[in-house]
Amino acid sequence: MEGRGGGRGAYDLPLPLLGVTCVELTPPFHTTPSTPHHLFHTTPPIPPSPLHSTQCEGMLEGVSRRAFGASSGTYNVRASELARHKALKTLRVQVALLDDSTQVFEIEKRAKGQALLDLVFNHLELIERDFFGLQYIEPSTSSDNPRRWLDPLKPVKKQLRIRTKSLGTCGLPVLYFRVKFWVSDPGKLTEEYTRYHVFLQLRRDVLEGRLGAQPSTAALLASYALQSELGDYSSDEHGNTYLADMRLVPNQCEDLEKKILELHKLHKGQSPADAEFNFLDHAKRLDLYGVDLHKARDSTNREIHLGVTAIGLVVFQNAIKINTFSWAKIVKISFKRKQFFIQLRRELSENYDSVLGFNLASYRACKCLWKSCVEHHTFFRLHTPRTPARKNLLTLGSKFRYSGRTEFQTVEDCKRRARVERTFVRSPSKRFARQTVPTPSDLGSEARSGSGSSLRHVLTPQGTKLLPSKVLRPPRWPGVRPNPQMSEYCSYLL
């Protein structure tokens, strides 16, 4: 017979195991003379006492704690780390500079972009600062143009989308120091140090093929870069093979190297500053110089690129410039969702304004193009930035305005400032190890002569081996696309 209430507890265990005395209760049987001995009926079982059931459950819980409490335990590691990161009041970011070096800066967790920009400018000791900015790759997107400029008026943590949960598990966020506003005439830059940083950016763009220079122009630019880095050509010091391990132009080959060598000989007597100035003077004549490209489609759904420059908007198709809209001809630029509009000034022979529309990949890409137009027009066309309008709750659309100094203000300030003479170390060009595969006759002649091989070798984890000659390509920006955003209609009156 089971004990009273034995099958109703939380644990289906026999009560004698708990040290409880079990009393066998025999239910009373009621029989009558007329009833056979094997037929009988029983009275309903007595319900268990509430006090007795509570005592049993308490005993079971005590046994569970004593049995398992000493042999188990938990510790929330991530919660402890999050508490530590929340207590931190600073944020560390990594900035890649134009000379391929990196620098780590520490800012307050809620600091805005201007605080980080000031740290970078002070580290570089730049005076003409307004031509430069910091770029970052927007996370969690897959657009063709993932690069975004750091806004000086917004918090860095919010722009980079740095979450407290990701601190300690991911690497430092990386930003890239780049030229933001390309001056139309390098002569406006009074500081040699400023021109040197613009030269570094252009040298990188030529190598990565972003400027789209013809081989002859690329060879000329490479010869000026050599003059800046190596000085005058010397046959005794340089010889004819000193370009073999230098990366100067895309698709570099021996014929192109011979042309660069001949042009380098013609720059004798030019100082590094003169060579860099000539480099900038020739680079500014390229169609893609200083162009901020954005992929779009026209009204016929043809793929084009809209470029924002110092002089206005430029339309490219298949890397060929097909149209230009100067700022003087543009009345207003606006966007709504994924559509970008340009309202042109009415001609004397026209009775209506012309409005051109373009389609972009996403709302975020369209807004990025619109902001770039606002910044370039303000920087190059106005003497002082326009005061932002008051925020009205009934007004829809973005009221973004450029808040930095204009080109006019920067140039005038540098004219009043005393010129700083400084010495700095110029960074070398990128290099790669060029190897050639030996022929059997070369190997046989080396074996017979017993001389060491004149071929360069590559040291690998498995040993030293010979590799075919090739040009290493620099990495491209990974593509990203922003998430869909709410619709917004914005306009900017020029």
C-alpha cells in the first residue's frame, strides 16, 4: 500500500528515503451477510493533510540543495565584462594615415567628431586642416559606396555604431585620414606640408587606378614621384633596374618602367617640393581629379556616375565625362527617398525651369550624395557658411548644413599666419618583390660557374621558393548597402 499523498509531491520518491515513518493504513471494509466475501466496497480515501504535504516538499527541497549545491556553480563572464566596459569613460579608435602608418587615439565615450579630428590634426601638426577629414566604412551595409565622412557635430560612437556589447570582442574601429575637399589650384595651398599630404593621396589614387590616367600620364606622374623620393637620377647609384621593386602605376610592366626612367632623367635639379608641386599641377588636369563619385541611373535606366567637384556636378558614363552642371547653373538640389533632383537655371529662350532626376541604390546613398553637394557648394562657393535655420516641428526633411570653414576663410587665414618652416621625413613608395622564373639554361650556367643565383627568393613558412613576377594590387573598399530608411524629402537652394 502507498503512503497517503505519496504520489502528489514534486518529486516521485518513496517517503521512507526521507526518514519519515510511514504507517500503513488499512481502509475499513464494510460487508453484509448477503454480500459475497469477494465483493465489497471501500470508503473514499482520506485526503492528505496540508501541513503534512508542506513538510514533505520542504524536506525534498532541502535534500536537493544539500545534494547539488556544493557540486555546481555559475559565473556570468560577459555580464562582468559589460559592467567593466560601462564603467569606462573613454573610447579608443585607430586612424590610418596617408603615409600607411596607423595611430591609436583615445577620446571620451560621448565625444563628438570634432574632438577626434582635432587630435589627428594636432598629431600631424597640420595648419591647413579644413581640406582633410576622416572616413569610415559604414558597418552592416552592402552599398557600392560604403565610405562615409565623420560628422564633426555628431558623437563618434553613434556614427561608428559602436555598441558596449561589442567592446572587447572586436578590434578597434578604424578610420582613414583622407583629403575631403580637393583644391582646384595647388598654388592656393601655402604650406609645403599640406601639399605633401595631398600628393600622398594622389599617389595612392594613381596606383590604385582611381584617377583613370592614361599610361603616358601615369608614367609622367610616377617620374615626379621618383624625383621627390630619390632625387636626381644617377646611373652609378640607380642603374637601370631600380624600378623593379617599386609600385608606381597600375599594370606596371617593363616598357612602362623604361618610359618612367627616361622621364625621371629630365627632372634633374628639382627639389622634392618642386617635384610634388609639378605632380599636383599635372594631376589636377585629369577628369577624375577631386571627384566624389556616386553610382546612379538616369531616366533611361542607364548606369552612370554622378561626381561632386569644386565646380559643380559632373556626369560620367563608362568612365567618360558626358555632362557638367556648374554651381552657377544650378538653382536647387533635392532628394526624396531614392531619387535625386537637380533644378537648373532657366535660360533666356526657355519659359520653364529644367529639373533632372536620377535614381540611386537606396535612400541612404541618395542622402549621402545630397550632403556631399551641400558641403562642396558651401566650401568652394561661399565666403562663410550659412546659418542653419531654426528647427520647426512642422517642417519635414533634413536641414543639414555644412558647419566648417570655407576655402575662402582658410586661404585668408593662412595669408595672415606666418609661414612655418619645418622638416619632415617623406614616406617611400610602395614596393613589391619581383621574382623571375629561371630557365633551365640559367640554372645550368649557375651550377657550372658555382656562383650564387642573382634571382630574388621569397621566404615562406615552408622554406624559400621562387615565384613568377606579378604586381600586387592594393585592396579595394568592400561594398556595402544601407538598410532601408524612412522616406525624406530635402532640398538645398543655391
